[in-house]
Amino acid sequence: MQLPAPMEAASNREELIAYEAKRREAEENMRAPPEPVRARIPFTACLQAFTEPENVPDFWSSALQAKSAGVKTSRFASFPEYLVVQIKKFTFGVDWVPKKLDLSIDVPDFLDLSRLRGTGLQAGEEELPDLTPPIVLPEDTRDDSMNSSDSPDIDESAAMQLAEMGFPLEACRKAVYYTGNMGPEMAFNWIIAHMEEPDFAEPLALPSFMEPGPSMASLGLAATPLDNQPPEESIAILTSMGFPRRHTVQALKATNNNLERALDWIFTHPEREEEEEASDDLLDMSDIMEPNDNTFSNANTNSHSTLSPDQDASGPRIKDGPGRYELFAFISHMGASTMSGRYVCHIKKEGRWVIFNDHKVCLSERPPKDLGYIYFYRRLSSC
């Protein structure tokens, strides 16, 4: 859960305004800057900003088959066993230079999100048709050498949203480009799949000339009309992220060719191919091993008892439960700049806070919970 930090909700807003005026005056008169003032923002204000409706200007409506204005409201379909909360401390200045916000947020030890559970369709609402947006692929430049000098079509707002999470800006632009401007979520998955590559943070470089690949006919292959054969452009986007073609085709077929759902399917079925390859061996062993019907039935009952009630059988298996959590760890960034500093971690063990940094592990008498960047909560077993 990414929580914004609304500076306008700071409890010491007057101090911040006065500090900013003094800082500008000192800068103009070439004097030493005043002592920095840290913004104190209530955690409730961050949570309120997260739950408020958000305008989406370029929302692609499957009902209109076009981009339109939309309103997004964030709610929980289910509550996980472990909840990770990120405070959006890294942002960009007016000059597009990354900067870190100096914030103090009263993050609670116990968190109750029960009121944020989604309840499905409301009165008067209708679900949008489950249609995949048109996929925008990079244009072929073999017939127009001038296209190589043009800047690629990239959703810069999506790239900036990813960069706020701490990823290199050029990597974020590549992620948005190679996923066809399908939004920050799909671009984030591309980043995770490619972040170990040596040119991960290098600027996007497009080839000025592309050789046409061999056609199906030249390879002696005939196109087989399959009712549920996924579009080649969808397969190309997923395989460009490093996934095997066979796994990609399976994912698209299982999700009715919905690109975003197919990506989720791939991540939730990482061993699908291995399971299928081993299926023949399992069938051969069926004559030797006799399953215990009672054991199988009990295992099925237990495995479904903690699943989300609205989770369909083909989707990921998740454990739902109450929305009450207890803080057990947090990560802090030490340093005033996004380009420097280090990370330290505090973990609560046996009722005491322990600090872990790059050279020691010891007890923490006063853990700076208000200065954290990422917080880890564990769901309470009893409410």
C-alpha cells in the first residue's frame, strides 16, 4: 500500500511556510540557510489521501472503446497476512530533479483497515466490459529513417510514478515503453523482470533499422485457426519481459487474452510448465499409489477454508482475514538526498526493537518509527 504524504495536512504548516520564506531570502542574499524544519504529518491524513477518489484523465473505457475521464477509488478486495506500507517520500522538484521529503509521520503500532474493505458493485453501478485495450507497439522504422530521430511515445506520468518508488528514471521510461503504455502496474512487473540486466538504467535506445523477420510461410508453417489463439502482439509483449512463449500462451488463454490478468497469472503460476511436464510421470504412478479419499477430502477442505470467498478457482490462492494489523518491522533511509545515504532496518523481536544496519545489530531503545520509509505489518490472529 503506497501512501501519499499530503504536505498541506502538516500540523506545523505555519512553521514550514516561515522556513521556506527564510530559505529563499537566505538564498537571494547568499547567506547560510536556516535550520531545516521537518514536516509533521498525521498518519490519518496519509490514509485519507489514499482512500479519497482520484481523477484519472486518460482512463481507457472498455464501454466507450476510447480514453475518457475516470475516477479511481482504492479499497481492499481481501486482507493479506502481511501488509507492506510505503510512505511516498521520494518525489520530483519543479526542475524534475529527484528529491527526498523530510517527514515525520506518527505511524501507529496497531492498524485497523476493516472499513476499507471493498463491497463490490454499489447501487446504480455496472461493471465495465472485460475487453483488452488496443495494444500500441513501437512502429517499424525500416521504411522511414527519420522516425529514428523522433522521441518514442512514452506515458511520462506513469514513468514518474515508478521513479517515485526509487527506480532509475530511464529504466522506468523503458518499462513503460516496452509494455505498450499499459500503465504503471505492468511496467513495474517489467522492471522486476529486467532489473538485473547490465543496461537496466541505460537510456532507451531504439534501432534505426529493423530487418523483417521470416514469415510463417517461409518457414513452411501454416497458420492454424484456433478459436482461442492469443494475439501475436500480446505474446510479443509478454515474451519481451523474459517469459517463455509457451507459458505466455497458457496465461493469455487462461485469462481470455487479457494482458494485465495474464501477467498476474504468470506470477501466480511460476511452476506451471514443470507441473505439466511431470503430469505424465504422475499418471504412470497412479497404478502403484492408491490415494486416500478421506485424506484428499480433508486437505481440500482445509485449503479452501482460509481462501477469499470471491476468489475464483483459476485465480491465485490467497488467505483472507480481518483487517487488523500490528507493526513488526520498518525500513528507514538515512540521508537527505535520493542519490546518497543508506538503509537501516528495525525489527521487533520478543517484544523489543532491534536495529540492523551495515555494521552492527543491537537493541534500539527509541526506534524512530516516525521517520521510516517502508513499514511491515502482521495480521493479528485474534480480534
